[in-house]
Amino acid sequence: MYASCCLIFHSSGGTSSDPEASLSSNITSCLRILSSLDSCPFSTALVVNGHIKRPLDEDIQSNVLEIVGSKIQSVYITCPADPAATLGIKLPFLVMIVKNLKKYFTFEIQILDDKNVRRRFRASNYQAVTRVEPYICTMPLKMDDGWNQIQLNLSDFTRRAYGTNYVETLRVQVHANCRLRRIYFSDRLYSEEELPAEFKLYLPLQVLLISCMAYSGDCQKTGFIHVRGRRICMATFVNWEV
């Protein structure tokens, strides 16, 4: 059973936070690693020629975490703070509630597969094609205006890109430029009706389900973004280069 409001760390010391500290009454398999309302929303941050603030967002009338910088690689938040530590989160779905600031934006997830290899999945809104390399898979990301909900099936990503099985997430890193409301992991995708209040934004979200589909018989693969909710944007198709 996982807590909804705590971080679980695997490190050389073997310590972890108490999973009974803040259990959700409705969801037992969701783990929240970031909320813009937390006093310490992420483990550590790097800021050069930019800022990380907690302004009031005019759309949702609540404080959010804003990450802005002239160079995306020099302004980011990362978890865990210790480079030698890992999150050790085995839940395969990552959900990020993020606002499109109409600037360059990227985020990266590091995972471990059943071959004991560390892989990285990086999504960016300035990239045109998807590329799969031995240790990193880079993907284009398209967001609609306003607030979006990005959903990543890390188990499917790992299997489609590398032919291996997802074991756990080691690290999450979010770069400029965006506004964040919440990041959490889950065992499956939950509907808005199933989620407890602390996991919702209270807006008609753009829901981006980033997935991969492989054609049998060749190495070309297609990624698509599926959007549900009141506002609909067109699906995006990209080619994979292995």
C-alpha cells in the first residue's frame, strides 16, 4: 500500500518515509511526489538565469509552482536530491498536471528495467521526432493552451522502446518553462470521479495520454497523444528512429 502524500526513497542507508503518514481514503495505489501547496514541493532545484516561484494562478485561483528560465537546462527541479539515491517507485503510471506557458519545456523520467539497465524518457515541446537510443528515449510533446494533464504509461514505454520490462522509477526531473500543480504515480489511470479532492485541479483539463504503438514486421513505431475532456485537440503522430 502506498501513501498519497509522501516520498519513498531507496538509498544505501535503506531508509524510507512512513507510508502510513497520509493515506488517501479513496485511492490506495497513488503516490504523490509533488503538490504546489506543499511547504517543500520537491527535493532540490537548480536556478541559473531564471526563477522558481509559487505565484497565484489566475485560472485556478490557487498557488502553483512556476519554473521559468532563459535556458531550460539551467532551471529545473529534481527528486531525489541525493544523486546516489533513487525513488524506488514501482507504480507504472505517471500523471503530471502542468500549465502550458507557450515556451520551451521539457521533463525527464529515469527508470530501471528488468535487465538492470537505467533508461531515461525525455519529453520536450520543441522536438519534432522521437528517437530511441540505448539509454535515452526522446519524444515530442504537444500541449493545448492552459492546464494539461500528461499521463505516461512507463511500463508500455519500456516494453515498446527497449523490449524489456519496467521495474521502477528512479528519478523525476522537470525543467523550465511551466507551471506545476501536481505530480503523482498510480497503478492505473483513474477517472476524475474516482480521484480524491487533493488530486484534482477543478478545471476541464486537457488530458494527454502519451503512448507508443508498434507496427508488426518493421521497426517503425507511432506515438500518439490521446485527449479527453471538454476541450479536444488533434492527435499527434510521430516517427520513431531506432
